[in-house]
Amino acid sequence: MVDRIRRIPEATVARLPVYLRSLAELVDEKIATVSSERLAEMAGVNAAKVRKDLSYLGSYGTRGVGYDVEYLLFQMSRELGLTHDWPVAIVGAGNLGQALANYGGFTQRGFPVAVLVDADASKVGQIIHGVRVHHIDELPELSATLGIGIGIIATPASAAQDVADRLVAAGVASILNFAPAVISVPDGTSLRKVDLALELQILSFYQEHRDLESDGAPPHQAPLAPG
Amino acid sequence: MVDRIRRIPEATVARLPVYLRSLAELVDEKIATVSSERLAEMAGVNAAKVRKDLSYLGSYGTRGVGYDVEYLLFQMSRELGLTHDWPVAIVGAGNLGQALANYGGFTQRGFPVAVLVDADASKVGQIIHGVRVHHIDELPELSATLGIGIGIIATPASAAQDVADRLVAAGVASILNFAPAVISVPDGTSLRKVDLALELQILSFYQEHRDLESDGAPPHQAPLAPG
DNA sequence: CTTCGCTTGTGATCATGTGCACGACCGGAG
DNA sequence: CTCCGGTCGTGCACATGATCACAAGCGAAG
Ligand SMILES: NC(=O)c1ccc[n+]([C@@H]2O[C@H](COP(=O)([O-])OP(=O)(O)OC[C@H]3O[C@@H](n4cnc5c(N)ncnc54)[C@H](O)[C@@H]3O)[C@@H](O)[C@H]2O)c1
Ligand SMILES: NC(=O)c1ccc[n+]([C@@H]2O[C@H](COP(=O)([O-])OP(=O)(O)OC[C@H]3O[C@@H](n4cnc5c(N)ncnc54)[C@H](O)[C@@H]3O)[C@@H](O)[C@H]2O)c1
């Protein structure tokens, strides 16, 4: 493969974290090498796809043997940018924002919650899971000081676009949106969304259609989104 | 279009809830008709895609005029199976499970939390947001009695597969998994996942690559996933 | 009744993603 | 040194999805 001409397809990027998790499990089990077949089973995809996906990272496998688990884990972490932490800012210290702040899993995976911000003065000053709530007007300084890389929107939908604009203005170029609203960001900013109601409605669709006709509505394994 | 030969593409199904939300906003604003262009802008997609997506539902538009908002909303709700409620069971009454139960948005959109179940005896009997926590062994009866249509997994990853198996055994054919684990379900069962750490890692990838090279890494608007 | 501007519905084309099949290559055995 | 079982890397064909472009059809105006 010609080095550096590889632009990794979006669909592949979305699967890398799944492989990463599988590799982490293998490390825990002290397994040194793994075949594409085994990895495919763990990740819930097919083996050819695993090989093609991994080939975008480089030729890290050994024919007849498989992949060295630790080496592949390292290379993948590097590619995903997980060799350093990404401090996160959560906007909206309500029900959801607090639950996320209380969850230890993010810090553990390299995404420490560095700060919470809210527009409601009565929330400012509260300490949640060791993190102080600041006023949203302080976002630009906080962002610079703490090196915020990712912003999470956990406000009502009506405020989501405004919050996104503020995050972008504060230099945050990666946003994860939990509010059920379509928001737009300038080029050069990444935006992903998590919409629980939408997921339930999709499930509703397939369920309803299974119930109606007893035909072969495709058993629906979630694709990732490039999504 | 030949009626009933329409099998709606997965990518389209994943966008229908977004159109639905847009239509609901238009109803609130008392707007009677809408063009594909306007709807596209609200949903954050392009107009041709809107028209093609809607055409799978049938020919509900009027050339030269647009779509009747209320009529389209009704047809879409029907197609998505939202003309009736889908009682939900949340498995795992921990941090996340409780936050979800406390969130009113689901009931409002037709997905009432009918029951919480947990394996931890000390949680059983608690009332959260008016919903009682039951032991997971009671799942089969609860499912039948309450007419559970969708199960939400909010347990640690290690328990996710077991919980999924129990849900399937209890007759729940649609599952939304929040645990960071790959789980498998039999044909005829729908499975979708929401993995926050995975979303953050994807953002990390694009951010890192923007930082490294200053090239045109595609501004990344989340696709849905059938994700 | 005819014309005209507007918007839908859809065939055609292009882009992306998936899966198969097989040659390339490795390491160990004889 | 040669052979051989095993696994990777990838070219190719197919499936799905996105986008374009335009004829068809509607409603209003004259
Ligand atoms: N709670 C859940 O389980 C859940 C589940 C799915 C989706 N959501 C979505 O997540 C979002 C938050 O939900 P929630 O339950 O935490 O709501 P919430 O009302 O409890 O909290 C919202 C917080 O945002 C703050 N806020 C409002 N406007 C703001 C602004 N302009 N700038 C900064 N902060 C602002 C409010 O002060 C409040 O603290 C909503 O969009 C909701 O639809 C929540
Ligand atoms: N809390 C968050 O914000 C958050 C965010 C992202 C992902 N998650 C994921 O969601 C899941 C739950 O997170 P949490 O913070 O609520 O954890 P938690 O430990 O607070 O709650 C887990 C609950 O599941 C119950 N449980 C364990 N095994 C069970 C079984 N076999 N059957 C039924 N119930 C069982 C436990 O008794 C506990 O009440 C985890 O997989 C976590 O990674 C949580």
C-alpha cells in the first residue's frame, strides 16, 4: 500500500472503536495474537471487512499467523488519536448532563469531564462528581485554559443551536449533540448526534412492520453511523 | 408507484423520525403546507433526498404546491408505528437507567417507561419517577402483562448478552443497548446500540487528523446509523 | 381554455460500502 | 531445501445510498 494516500472511509472509522474494545479484551485475557476471523466474531462483523478495515491502517498483520494484539492496539489508538486525553466540556447541567458527569467510563477511556457549564445562575458553583459548574459566558476562557477538545450539548433542543455556536466560537471543533434538534456547524467542525427518541422510533418501525406482515423484514443490526 | 412493493431502505427509515420532528414543529407554527426544500432545510439534508424518501411512503405531495403538513405527519406516524404507545422496559436501575426513567421525553413521544428491572435485590421495590423496580426474574410475566414492546439495556457490559437473551426469551423483539458490548440476537429481533464512548472516539479521530494535516478532512455530519 | 410558474416524483448516474475469491506470503515440518 | 496448512491483503463484482436533472402535473391568472 502506498503510504499516506490512505484516506480512511467513514464506515471504517466508525468500526475502529469496536475493534479497539475487542483488542482491549484480548489484552486482558493475555492473548498475544488474533486472526481476522476471531476479531470479526468479537466485533460482530465479517472477517473480510475486518481485514479490509485494518489494511487502511497499514499492513500490520502476518500472513499465516494473524495480528499481534498489543501492536495493533497501539497503532489503532494512535490512529484514533487516543494516545492523549481529550478534555470534554458538558453544556447543560440538568438531568442528563449530571448523569454523564457522574459516569466514570469517559475519564477511563481518555475523555475526562473537565468542566460543566450552564446558563442557569442557580446551577453555577455546584460541584458534580468533583467538577464545578461554570456560567456559559466563561466558555471561551475555560476552553482555552483547560484545552477543551470536545463539547457535549445536553441542553433543551431550543438552546442547542445557540450552544453549538458558542462552542464553535470558543474554539471547540468537535461536538456531540444529545438534544433532539438539527443543528449546523461550519466546515471544519465535526458534529455527531445521539438521539434516543429517534432510536426508539426506528425500532418501532421495524417492530410494527414485523407485526403487520409476517414477511422477512430484515433483522436489524444497528449500523454505526457514520452514524 | 406500485403499491406495496415498496420496501423502505434502511437509510430512509433512519431519517423519517427527523422529518417527523420537523413536521411537528410546522404544525406548532400553524403552517399548512411545506415544500421539500423547506423540509430539507429543517431536517439538515438535501431536497432531492427528502422527495425520494417521502415517495417511499406514497405520493402524498402535490406538484406545484408541496406537502400537506398534517396529512404527511399522519401518514408518517402510521408508517413508523407511532399511532399507539410502545411500553418500554429498562433493564438496570443504576445511574443511567434511573436518568432515563426520570426523563419525561420518552413518554411524551409514545414510549412510556412501564417498568424497571434489576438483578440487585436492594434496588427492587424502589419507586423511580413513579415506576417500580422489579426483579429481572419477573421479566416474562411483566412483559406479557404490560405489553412491553421495547427493552433498554442499561447494565454493565458484562451482563449485556445475558440480559438480551432474557429479553428475547420474554418475547421482547426490539432492543436498545447502552452497554459498550457487542451482543447478538436471533433473527426477527431488532437491535440498535448507543455507545457514547464510541462516538467520542470517532470525534477524536477526525479532530486528530484535522490537527495533524491541515487538509480537507471532511466536516463530519453524523449520518444516522442505521446507527 | 390556455398559459405559465412552481414543485413533485423518478430514471439515470455516480459514490460509497460490502463480500467473495484468490494470490501472496509466513512459519513450521520433513 | 521443499512442501504445506494457514492467514493476510486486495482486486473485482455486487448492493446500497446519494445526487442530479427533468418531464409530469397542479393551480392560479388571464
Ligand atoms: N435526561 C435524559 O435521559 C435524556 C434522554 C434523551 C435526551 N435528552 C435530551 O437531553 C437534553 C437535556 O435533557 P435534560 O433532561 O438534562 O434536561 P434538563 O432540563 O434537566 O437540563 C437542561 C439544562 O440545560 C440548561 N440550559 C438551558 N438553556 C441553556 C443554554 N442556552 N446554555 C446553557 N445551558 C442551558 C438548563 O439550565 C438545565 O440545567 C434535552 O434536549 C433532552 O431532550 C435527555
Ligand atoms: N451512566 C452513564 O452516563 C453512561 C454513559 C454511557 C454508557 N453507560 C453504560 O450504561 C451501562 C449502565 O451504566 P450505569 O452508570 O447505569 O451503571 P450502574 O452500575 O450505575 O448500573 C448498572 C445497574 O445494572 C444492574 N445489573 C447488573 N447486572 C445485571 C443483570 N444481570 N441484570 C439486571 N440488572 C443488572 C446493577 O444492579 C445496577 O443497578 C453501562 O454499561 C455503562 O457503560 C452509562
